[in-house]
Amino acid sequence: MTDAIVVLCTCPDEGSARELAQALLDEKLAACINLLPQVTSLYCWQGKQEESQEVQLIIKSRRTLFGILQQRITALHPYEVPEILALPVMCGNTAYLQWLQEQTTP
């Protein structure tokens, strides 16, 4: 097990996704963020089934930063209830994990 995590978050459009990603990188809360455009999301919201086009963010960070990362996403995100799901990284390329650590250390 490593300290690395992958955080999933969707945004309603590329503009808000880029703004959020840039803020997280500037604040060293993430080492790398992938933006996957045109993701179709199906979900229930307020008792009604919805379908929308979103941008999926795949955020690479550290478990020790999750609390502040979650706070910043919540504060900057346009959704009332943003998706914020942290997945543990069991193992990975040692050099990449070291780079991730360096990029998320103030």
C-alpha cells in the first residue's frame, strides 16, 4: 500500500474542470489531473433520473492530503454535491510514486 490515491470527480463542462484542476495543481494538492471530456453520466438526483454530459477528472494525489483536497473541491465546484471518490493505489511505478510525492509537497 502506498500513500497515493486516485480521486474521481466530474464537472459539468471543460471550463469548470480546467479551473478546478489548475487550482488543485497550483495548491500542490494534486500531482497530475486527467480530463476526460464527454463522459455520459446517468444518475438519480432529487428523485428523478438524469442524464448529462460531463468531464471526468482523474486526480492523482496523496491520502494525507485528502481532507484539504476534498474541502477545496467542495469550495470551488459548481455542483451542490460534487462527486469526490478516493481510491487507494495499492502499488505502482516507484519513480512515478516518488514524483507524485515531490509534486504534492509544499
